[in-house]
Amino acid sequence: MSASKVLRVRVESERCQGHNRCCSLAPELFEADELGNALVKGDGTVSPALEAKARLALANCPEHAIRLSQE
Ligand code: F3S
């Protein structure tokens, strides 16, 4: 069986310090809550078109709070 895997992004809220680079770099995937910390939009599914942005956000979070997984 070769089910195609889905890339998903999430934020480890205990690590996030509200730097908001993720929201700037990938506004399609992240938004800020009322405290300025990041939330993932929707269920975190990353479309192929947004994969590069997701990886950029991951690489630029100073707190290493962003996780990508393939399920
Ligand atoms: Fe938080 Fe990192 Fe984004 S600290 S707001 S997940 S850049």
C-alpha cells in the first residue's frame, strides 16, 4: 500500500515565546493568539505548495517550537 503521507505542522505552545516569525513567514499556516503566541491554522495540514514556507518557519523559530511531521 502506498498511501500518500500528509505533512502536518504544529506549535509546541510551552516553547513558543511569541517571536512571530512563523506568522510573518507563513501566514497561511500560522496566526497569533491574543497573547501573541502562535497557533496553527486549521488542522495543520501543509499542502505541497506550502511545504517550503513551513520548513522556513521551522528553521526560523528561535525557540524551536515548530514541529513538522509526516503522517
Ligand atoms: Fe512562537 Fe516561534 Fe512562531 S516562538 S510565534 S512559534 S516563531
